[in-house]
Amino acid sequence: MVWTTSDRAQRLPPDWEQRKVVVKRRARGRCQATTHARGCTGRGTQVDHIHAGDDHGLHNLQLLSEPCHKAKNAEEAAERNRARAQMRRRPPEAHPGQLTNSDDTTSERRRDA
Ligand SMILES: [Zn+2]
């Protein structure tokens, strides 16, 4: 997804490179994932936001291996998609004007909801 990288790069703090160094040093170069993805060597190479978003504080940063970082991002994306699908599944609100119209198609739709 191109928008993620371009957007994210602009929102990173000016001392981001410095923070990455601190996070890597703090992790002693190890992958800090709670559960490691297949292919993880245990060596951290990428700085990850523990909770996705714009919190770039050191408490919200961890060092991950590439496989673990990918797995976490995929999981977060799946979570967003699930939430979005949940929104879509909700039937559209009937226009107030339609409520006075008591034809069968309207009541049919309302029984499904
Ligand atoms: Zn790992």
C-alpha cells in the first residue's frame, strides 16, 4: 500500500533516526515480538509501533525482525478490514421519508436488520 509509506514518512518526528538507534540499542538487536513469526531469526532489524498510530514515543516502539514485523502489520490490517466490513454489513438507515411508506419491500428489509 503506497499511501501508508508516503503518509507515514511525513508524520515521523524529526529525530526518528535517533529514536531508531535508541530502540535497537535498548533491544540489544533482538526481535521483541511476543510471539515470533515463522522465519524469524530472533534478530531485530525494523522498528515497529507497538500500537499502530502516531505515537512515536519510545514506550510505543519495539524492535522486530522482518518476518515478525510483516506478520504484525498483516494482523493489524486484517483487524482494520474486519472492523470496516462490520461497518459495511450494517444496513443503511432508512430515509425518514420512507417510513411513512408502508409497502412490503420496506418491511421486508427491516425484518432482515
Ligand atoms: Zn521475531
